Amino acid sequence: MDTLRETLAHFPAITLGEMDKVALQSRVDTKYLVSLGDLPGVLADLADEYRVLEVGGQRGVRYRTLYFDTARLQFFHDHHNGRPRRCKVRMREYVGSGTCFLEVKRRTGRGSTDKRRMPIPALAETFTPEQAAFVALHAAPDGPLFPTLRNEFFRYTLVHQERVERITLDLSIAFSLGDRQAELPGICIAELKEGRTGHGSPFAARMHALPAPPTRFSKYCVGSTLLRPGIKANLFKPLLLRARKLGRAA
């Protein structure tokens, strides 16, 4: 991680205010699974293409997330079963900034992602009436929601100098469920977020050359697979094997 930090030190900074024009709440996402050992080489000469988000003089932010699902894990099973329209409900804290949101992230039938969110005071295991109404409007679950997984990770955000494009690099990924815990050391979940698909992303070209093919990686589903023995998770097991292999190579 020190080498990655040194590499990103050569990138110019962008502030949260400047990043507003590429908020990309409606977007197309492409995820990649990368060994941490490969990342510095991937990013080494991209400093002329991207800026890195800096908040309060710090590059990178720690996130804490609390996921919600129904008693029968509707959102997990919708993802596992490949439903084209599905969603996740989560509370997310941006540690150190005093910012926290309730979010509904929806996968549309056209393959794009739509995210709706509202500010909240802090992570909580129950919804206020206003929060419950927000979730009912945007997620339409088939039953009451309960907290089902906690997740922490560290994120760097890169913003292209000209294209409507962002990249998030998620590291130090950890999960907890009650007294059970799991980690995914040595890997990065990189996500390219664009207003529309198309050729021209320098980062996507690097992933193609690595090679690191696009992959589907849901932190909620992977964490649930790790911490819920016996859950139906055939779809995610090959992904976990690959993540562990990449982590050992870091």
C-alpha cells in the first residue's frame, strides 16, 4: 500500500466541490479485480490523465457500510439469481468527514446503475419513518428490512481530466456479522464509473492489457458468502477463489 500511496502522490488533486460535475448518480459501472502488487504499475504514468480526490489534505477515505435486507435475504438472492432489476439498501459513513447517507443502489434492466441517497446523522440498525418511506419508494422490498452485514474498506477516487469518468480503488476490505469476521487482503476492487459506455478510458485500456477482465463483484454478496455458512452462493465461489489467489500474489 505504501508503493501505491507513493504512486498516487504524483497525481494532481481534485476537491469534493470540483468533483460535483462527475457525481454520476446514474451511470454505467465496470468492475475489475486486481492484485495490490499490480496497481502501482497500472497507474504509474496516468498522472497526466487523472486527478485524485483530496479531502482535508488527505488522499483516500475510509468507509463504513451497514447493509439491510429482508428476513429471506431478497436482495442477496436477486443478485445471485441474476435478476436484471435488483437493488441494495445500505447506510454508508465517510469516516473522518462527518458525512453519512442512506443509499438505495439499483441495477436497471438496461445494465446501468442508479443510486438514490439521503443524508442521515449516523449508521443505525433501524430506520426513522422518513428513512423507511425513502427505502419503500426506491427499493420496494417484499418485507421488513434488517441489518445483515457490516463492511469497511479504504478508497481512493480518481477523476479523469476531461472525460466524464471516475475510478474508485477499494482496499483493505473487511466484513463482520455479529462475532464473525472476514477479510480480503492483498486485492483491490477497481470500479470504472462512466456516464455512458464507450472506448477511450485509459484505465480500461490498462485493465485490458494486464489482463484483468471486467467482473461482477458485490461486496454485500461476497461478504455474505464468507460469513453465512450454507447460504446458496455457487455464483460467487469462483470469484472468491480468484480473489484469494490474487491476494496471495500481492
